[in-house]
Amino acid sequence: MFQTDDLIYVPEGGRLTFDDVHLWRRVCIDTRKAGLRMRASAFERVSDQMRGALELVKVSDRHKDVADRVEENVGIMLKDLAGRAGALTGGVESRFADKIRQPSAKFWVRLSDIPAETFHQDDYEREVDTAGTSAAFHTYGNVTIAQLDNLEVAISGDEEGIRELPFSVDLPAEDGVTLNALSPVEPLHLIHEFCGVHGASSMGHTINLDTQGNIPEYHQFCTPLGTVGKKLLATLYFYIAFAPQARVAAPLSPNRLQPCMDILKQSEFEIVHEGPTHRIYQRGGDVVHVYFDLQGKEAEGVPVMPPLLVVACAGGLFDPMNRGALYEAIVDLLR
């Protein structure tokens, strides 16, 4: 599905971090402490289809040399899934979209017997099990078994006999999902790696800017959750759409980079943070970021992102309309 794009690996002790430039806020999800459960009716559906596919493998000339090993592995997988199956009760039921105040936001689960996309087996080194009090996020998903001739069982919860969302992703109740404002005077994570749209991160970060420095219509990404028993791997996928109310970030042409920084200085902005690829300017409650020479994505023909102007705060507010007005005022001075 995603292949090499939008893959987020969260290091041990870290949290999946999504930075929304439009609303200037940060969502952190403690995927390292996630648990996973499956509705009993969904397990029955998956079990029936896996057993049916196994029978075809056992009588297939193409698979006869591996049929015994596949049968053993399928038995282990079904036993491990059965251990997670039951009623999805217990814990505080939550909705991801409500938790981050983003109506379009959703996530879903994929269980597979090989790593998803281009993740590696080592990326799934933890058992997906919740410790302590948890919040239950019910969702849909699929089970994909490569050994069973790439069998895929998708479960939305609308199927006859299920009629409810089939999976529960269980996260710590207190801080499993948190929503906070970004610091306006700290640089975006792009100074460390290209973790924007179609990028990847080995540090657990993603951000809704593309290689051109624009905010997209939507952002999707995925991350390993861990192992379910001995043979199955769980991956969590995200989708979040945006409806920008105003322009708060956009690329600058290279010949406008220095004039932009000159205009900010002439407008009594002072540098409050700087590094090899950024300057952060502040004037009272107004904060403006300027980026240059940021790593892009070679595969998209953008090894280096264009210079980028971002308005983080205007009049002490993160509201996009106020920030958009300041952005337009700066751009007008550049014309």
C-alpha cells in the first residue's frame, strides 16, 4: 500500500508524533504501549477464511513442499488470535477523531505474517499488550496472510454476524493520545529528516508538509505496533484530511530568501533561534520561521526542499486566520 512512503518507526521509549502545521499543534500517540483485541465474531470470520485457504494450499501442487509448515504456522496464528478474541469491553471507549479534535481523522489495523510495506521484522520487536488502565479505540482492519497465497480478510464491522467495529486498539487512558500546541520558537522536525508527506522517519515523527513546503489535502502514514504471539505482526495506519482556512506556510523562490529575511529584520523582528537550515524570528506575539536547504526526497526529484516561509504565531494566537493575515502581509512586502 504505502511501500517506502509515510513509514514512521517509533524508537523504544518514544511516541508517535504528528505535527499539524496548519493548526500549529502536536498529536502524540503512545504506540509503544498499545494493546490489540479482536471481537469474537470477527475472529470466527478470519478463522473460517484462513482454514478454507489452508485446505486449498494443502491440495495444491504448487505448495505441496511447504504445506506441512504452513499448516503448523496457521495453527499457531489462529491460537494467538484466539487469545485476543472476545467482547471488546473494559476500558474507556474513545474515538481518535474526537481525541484530537479532527473530524476526518481515523486509523485502522493490519495484521500480517510478514512485515507491512517495507518495514523490517526488527521494527516489530515488542508484544502488543496493554499494561495498566487503558482507553479502547474501536476500529476496522484486515488480516493478510502471505503463506496462504496472500489471503486478505478485510473486516469493516458491517458484515453479517459482526455489525460492530472488529478491533480495539488499547492505549494508556491518561496520556495514550495527547494534543498540545507546538512551541512557536522551536524549529519543525524537518531540520532533522524529511518526515513530511511521502517521507519517512526513524525518530517517530511526521508532519503535514510536502516536499514543496505546502500543506496537503490529506496526510496518511503508518507505524509498527508490534507482534501478536509468535507469527503475526500488527501495523497501525492513519488518515487525516485538512481544509486549510488560510495560507500559513508556503515555499519561497530562492531569490526571495534573503529579501524575506531582510524584510523581517527591517520590520523589527529579532532572531530567537537559528541553525544551519533555519531562522526563527519574533516580534512581540508574532513568530515567523524561515527554512532553507532542508532535506527533501530524492525519489520525488526533490533532494533539497525549496526555501520555506512559515508563520507560527500572530498576535500571540495560533489561529490560522490571524497567521494567514501576517503571512500575506510579509508576502506583499516581497512583491
